[in-house]
Amino acid sequence: MVLHYYFHSLGHSRSKELKGNPITFYADIVNAMLIRATGQNLQMEYIRSLKLLDHVKLLEKPGKIIPSGDIAALVYLWNPFTIVACVGLSTSPIENLAIILSLYGACKRQAPLAAFGWVIATHLSLYPAILIIPMILLLGYGPDTPPRKLFLQRRNVEVGDNPPNDRCCEREEVVHRPEVPHIFSWRPVIHFLCWTSLWSVYVLVLCGISVKRYGGLWELFKRTYGFMLTVQDLSPNIGVLWYFFAEVFDFFRNFFLIVFHGNILFMMLPLAIRLKHRPCFLAFVYIAISSMLKSYPSVGDSALYLGLLGLFVNELADMQFSFFLFCGYVGVSLLSPVMHNLWIWRGTGNANFYFATAMAYACLQIILVVESVSAMLNHDRMLRKPLTELQDGKS
């Protein structure tokens, strides 16, 4: 949205020159490389966690641990949504680049890089601002691991055979062992907040200088963030808000604006509490929810969270309705342009034809988020089951 405002401010000829530049193609290539590097980092932490929990069977089975980074990069590059966004010269690959850059920097615990990506992503689209919580958790806890109580339970099993007098001292040592994950570190978080403030001031100063002759920062915020929050343009898109606000009475418009935008905020805290041990997966859930409820979604948003979904191919191997979701996405992708053509160009249909595909698309996204979260929690329970049986056997 901000990029479109810049294009409009620069003039038609200059914006056409920028849109004809293959920068979106290169952005997608860099996105895939960053997703692959992030996946390799997450997989290394996943294997390390399995070794600490002594889940040797999962590591010894051939083909059990799939290279998630390679899978995620291939899913992102060969996703039809990514190809459509690139061919259509959409600016979504640039927005996705900023988001992925922030996740990569947070996984590597590089506060300046994570802060830069988050500030640019928030500046371009506003909705990535909710990723501040996964960023803090990634920098504080590190990449995704099973819950910390599993590691403590494993250590308690190890010291369970010792005499009672020595157990208390050994358990205190176990809690503070460096190999036990989830020891929150405030130092990278403070660095991240400082760098965020620095990059924010830098971006605001540059924006103030570039749009000074067009009304200043206030006009920029009004035409970008205000435009997204007030849903002024009701042109048909793959979302559902355009149809709803075209039908709702003006008296209730402000109320439902608060409801729809507040719905994203209401889900942030419960998900963060439940998935605090998996901040990168939490970021995927946030991105999927914002893509579903944002004012003006695009296929580039779906390409991003579907690519990030590949990072958790090992944990989500037992996810239900995966074949149904695949067929649903294929069906909606084929029917949506057909219904749009029947309604807009041929005039043989009406708005309900196209809105039906948008509703089906929203339902598929809801099922994807619910089932992925459920599968991730079931995977954590699966890791806990052998430890519980071992502890019960010794007791």
C-alpha cells in the first residue's frame, strides 16, 4: 500500500518504469534462499532437541527427518500463488522479503537485521506489526523447540534413581544446565528494541523528506494506513470484507471495523501463551490469520504463509485434512478467476458467484490454521508420551 502511494507520488511514467523492473523476481529468489536458511536453522534445533530428549528412534528411522528448509523453499518458489504475484508485477514479494528477513534475523539472533526487516515490513503493510511478539520470543528463547517441561521431566527421570538426599541438589543443577532450552535472554530483546527505535526514526525521517511536497507524513499515513483500516475501496478481491461492507448499513460501519480489526488483536495473546516455545510457528499462525482478515488480501500473502508452512513439515506430518485442503486450494484457485470473469466481464453472473469462492477460500484458511496448530500440539504430546511412560515405569 505504501509502495503504491510512492508510485502515485512519483508520477505515471516513473511508476511504470519501477513496475517493469524485475525486482519482484529477484525478491522471490531471495525469499526462497532466506526461507531455506531459516529452515536449516530450525531443523538443527529440532534434531538437537530430539537428542536431548533421547528420542533416538525418530532420528534413526530413514527418511523420518525431512529437510524442511529445502521443502519450504521449493513450496514457495513453485507455488502458483507466488508465480501469479510475480507475473502480475505485484509488490507483495517485496513485502514478503521484509517479513522473511525479520524472521531470519530473529532466528539467527541478529537484532539489527530482525529490527530492520520488521520496521520495513510494518512500514509497507502495517499488519506485520503483530509479529513483534514472535520476534521477541525468537530473540529471547531462540528457535522452536518442544516445551521446556519435557526437558526438565527428562532430567528428573535421570536423577530419579539417585538417593533422596542428592536429588534436590541435582535437580537444581538440571534446571540451570546450559543445554536445557528456553532460558529467556533479555539482552538480544533490548538490542532489538533499540534497533527498532533507530530504524523507525530513520524511516520516518526519509518518508517525511520524500513526501514533504505531497502533504507530509500525516497525508502518507492517511492514504496508506488509514485507507487500510477504514476499508474505503470496496473493489472485489479474494477477501470477504469488501462484500460485507458493501452490504452493511453506514450506521454500523465503524462498529464492524473495530470488530474485524480487533479480531486479529484478540487472538494474539492466547496464541502467544500457548505457543511461546515455538515462536517461528507462532509467526506463521499470525501471518495466516492476518492474511485472512486483512482489508485487501492478495495471493502473495497466501504464498508467504504456505511457504512458511513447509518449515514445519516434520512436526505437521500427521496433520489431518491435508488432502482436502490441497484440493480445496486448487479448486478455489481455478474457480475464483472464472467467477470473476463471469461477473465483471461477461455480465452473466453476480457478486454472489465470486463471493462464494472468497468464502470458501476463507474457510480453507481457517481449517488450515486450526489443523496446523492442533497437529503441532499433538506433536508435542507425542514427544511427552515416552517420557511419561518411562517415569511411570520407574516409579
